Amino acid sequence: MAIPKKVLKQVQERDQYCWHCGREDDLVPHHRINRGMGGSKLLDIPENLMMVCGQYNGDMEGNATVGAKARGWGHKLSVWESPEHPVFDCVAFRWWVLLPNGWKITVRDSEAF
């Protein structure tokens, strides 16, 4: 099941580079909370998606060390965690909260809400 085009476009406009390494090519959508094998479309929302390079996407799933770091940065979340959990931009060295409208705000700005 594919991510809805409108949602994918929002995420691609928000994320111009890989959150981990800064690459601007070979970007793929990554579910912070895994959908599983054809899982729920309810997780195809902007706050649960981020654009990362293909290499990092594979490493998060295939390398336990990389996966552990990704969980610490909010790049990977457990099913019981909320997509509102902040995510770390390793390139900009800043924590963000991803919003349902496809935008992001800094953690500091989100404290005003």
C-alpha cells in the first residue's frame, strides 16, 4: 500500500535532505513507527514520516547499533510511542516536532503550545 500522494508531497517539501547524513539524492520515505507488512494506513501521516537516504533507511532496519541510535534520535519509534515525539535533525543539530500539516517546529517553539 503506497503513501497517499498528498502526504508524500508534504513530507518531501518539508524534508529536503536526509535527516541523518544530509544527502539530497536517493531520498526515501521512512515510517518512524513501522507499518509492518502492509500494516495500517493510519500511520501514513506527515508526523510519522521523514525523508532519509536509502542507505540510512536500510541501516536502521539491518544494523542494531544504527537502529539503537535512530531510536534515541526519534527516527524510529515503538508502536506505543506517539508521532508527536521530537525528532533530531543530525545535520542542523536541532530537535523538531513534526506536525500533522506537514510542517515542523523546533522543540523550543512547541513548548509555547
